[in-house]
Amino acid sequence: MNRRAAVLAGVLGTWLAALALLPGCGFQLRQSGVLPPAMAHTALTGLDAGDPLHTELRLALEARGAELVPPEEADARLEILERRQGRRALSVGGDGRVSEYEVRLRLVYRVEGEDTEFSIPRQTLELTRDYLFDASGVLGRAEQERVLYDAMRRDAVQLMMIRLQNAAR
């Protein structure tokens, strides 16, 4: 039993040492962050409530302490001015068929304070991803694009939150 306790203590000691070194290497757990106080009661406009982007934004704002309210009750308004997504061919194979595509997501937004001087001027986010096209898996292309658009939407929301958090500083 003493040998087992010694091994367990050694393993535990190794883990504790590793945890103690993590801050020194720059590792930090991801925190939700803090939004500007003027965004405590925020209206989200320019998107339908059933839109996946609206849902992602609502969850991200609420995780950072904002309460989504109707525009007439808002301290600030986060307005999505433009949302565009598309696809274009990047390369063509020797047989004249497309072998690689690029998918794009463009979001334009702004934040305006109601009865305050707080505002974030028009901001644009443009994200792109590319993928190889396999002609034998045509049915998989739509699913592959959907997965890429979902990932870009999540990335865009995170970038928006970072910009909003920076405005709080």
C-alpha cells in the first residue's frame, strides 16, 4: 500500500507542478468578458428572432451580462445592418471542373446608445473558408458548406463580442 500511495503522490505532485506552470506560459481559461455598462439593456435589431445568428448573439450577450429587451426599453441598440453569405470557385482542375470553393460571410453592424453618448460606429466583419470539392460526393457539399457557415457564424459572434468588450475598456 505504501508503494501505491507513493506513486499516487508522485502523480499528484506532477499535476500540481504542471498547473502551477500554466500561468507562466500565458495559458488562461476563456472568460466571458464584460460589455460596456451602456449595453446592460440591449435591443438586437436587423435579424429575425428565429435566425441562428440572432440566437448566437443573444446567448453571447446574455453570457456577458446584457439583458435583451425590446427597442423601446433599451439603453443600447445592436443593429445588424447587412448580412451576406456566398460561394465562389477558387480553382478549376484539368478537366474544367471546379475543384475548390470559397465560402464567405460578411456582417456589418453598429451599436448606438439610447440617450447616451455611447456608440460603436459601423463595423464590418468578413470571414472566408475554403474547401476541396469532391465531384463524387455532391450531396456532401451542401452539408460541408452548412458546417463551414455555422463555424463562421460562431467566429463572427466571438469577434463581435471581443470588439464590444474592448469598447468597455
